[in-house]
Amino acid sequence: MSCADVERFLGAYADGELNPERRRDLEAHLRGCPGCSARLRELEEQNAALAALRGDEPRPPAALKRDLRRRLRRKVLLTLARVLILALVVAAAFVPMVIARELPPLARVLFGLSGLALCAALAPLVWRALWEVKNVVWVRLAVKEEDGQ
Ligand SMILES: [Zn+2]
């Protein structure tokens, strides 16, 4: 068996998939060829590293999961409260516009503008609240997926 043959069959040999006759030939070559022996060791190390990656993936401990779930629950409540408060404040911003019907035109315009200004000032907060909701939903889905395994 030549070095080129060994190179071709080395993968199958490392996986234990060669027939006995070919395996004997290959082992005979390996005993007399340092280059192919080194190549085999390299391949076996790669296979071991891959197996370690596949098999020994660290799993989060139960305490960490519980803690994460508790923090997630708190975050959900906090986000809901924030969204509710923002909704109330934005609704309140439109109250002057409603009241303004009984006021002179200039006051109506001023109230309208103040309502719009308040909405504009709140926009980043609303955006932030929506972002939080998105994060909470995302984490929730991730936790569910983790539990599903
Ligand atoms: Zn060789």
C-alpha cells in the first residue's frame, strides 16, 4: 500500500470502517511510515475534538435557569407596567385637545401643539417600552425552547 492509498483510506480507518484485509495492509504501512502515522494521529485528534464539541456541550445549571425565569417574570411585569403608564400619559396628552373645543381658536392651537410636543417627547420612551416587550418575548421563546429539549 502506498502513502497515497493510506491518505485515501485513513478517514475510514480512523472511523473503524475498513474491512479487515485493508486494515491489516494499512497498519503494516503505518508501522513503517512516520509521515502517515503522524497524519493518523492528527486525524484522531481532530475527531476527538469534534466529538468533545458535539457531546459535552455545557448545560446551564438548574439554579441559573430558575434565577433567569424569576428575573424574566419581573421584567415582564415591569414592562407591562411601563407600557400601561405610557399609554395613560399619552392619552392624557390628548385631553387638552378635547377640552380645547370650548376655548378660543388660539388657545386651541396652543393646546394642540402642547399635546403634540408631549407625544414627541414621549416617543423615545414608547420606543424603549416596545423594545423591552420585544426582548421579553424573545427571552421567553428562548426559555421555552430550552425547556422543550
Ligand atoms: Zn506513508
